[in-house]
Amino acid sequence: MTTDLTTVLAGARLLPVLTVPSTATAGPLADALAAGGARCAEVTFRTPDAERVLKTMAAHGGLAVGAGTVLTPEQAERAVAAGARFVVSPGYDEEVIAKCRELRVPVVPGIATATELMWALKAGLDTVKLFPAEPLGGPRALRALAAPFPGVRFIPTGGIDASRLTAYLADRAVLAVGGSWMATAAHLERGDYQEIRRLTADAVDRSRT
């Protein structure tokens, strides 16, 4: 039976979204995120090492790690084989959804319109990614989109930073908020894991208010 995403996230309302260029950074990054209080993370399939990064971070044990920016069924299969416990895509793709169901992992398709949300509901999904959240209009746009669809849960992602986190989490329709500000490319290039830990801890505190 497919595990529910809410169960996988175990109550966490913060989802660090990570684009990690090198496997060498995966272990220290997982340590920093976990030390900051994160309980889950999304590794995007945007780099050549993404599959190995995901495998390393999934083996850490302190984080529920999923795969993001999944564009094809083949990527979904590779991600799950590497240890992904959930799959996130930037848009709605029937083949990716079907593959994730076959693999028995939660899938969160990206949506930007009511039409796409209705596609997701028709497919039997009740959790979607609102992307790109800030360019679409932020929390106000999310509230307007959520209003006709009671019971749907949203994971807004795209352009969100620490200052906007609580505005999204104040909406009861929001399951969790995804963002990359806690571990940017610059942080990873510098190896600044102390700052990653600090920013993660700050975001976790904000997510609990």
C-alpha cells in the first residue's frame, strides 16, 4: 500500500529544497539540516550527481528524503531506487503519477491553475505543489485557489524565503512549505554548513509558530 505523504513528513511543515552539485557535500549537508531540526528534504534532479546525492542523504537516517524536479517516469524509478520516499514534479504529468503509483510512493505534482488542480483531483490526488508560488501571487493567490477545493493540501514552492514562510503556513490548506534559502548554491560552494544549520533552525522555529 502506498504510504501517505503526511505520514512520510511526520508533521514537518518545512521542506528544504536542495540542488546539490556534488556527492561530497551530501553527507555534511544532511548532518547540518538534521542538526538544525529539519526532518525531511527534497533533492532536485537538476544535477548529474543528483541520484547519488539522494542515495547518500537517504542513508543518513535522520531525514525523510524525496526527489524533486522529476520530469519523467524513468527519473521517478531511479529516484525511488536511490531511496526517495516521495516524488515531486514541477508540473502535472500523468506518466510520472502512474509510475509513482506503481512504485507505491507519494507523488506531488506541480499545479498553477484551477484546471490543473482539477486534473490532480480526478487522478485521485489530494496534495499538490503550488509552483511557482510567489510569482503566482503568494498566499493571496493560494487562498483564492484553495477556496473552491476543500480538503486539498498544498505545498507552495518557488521564490519563498524566511520572511514569507509564516504567511503561507497560516493557511490551513498548507501542508508544508518548500524553499531553498536554507542551503543555497553559495552555501554549498563555500562549505558553510554552520550557516545552513543556523538558517534551518531559524526556519524550523518559524514553522512552529
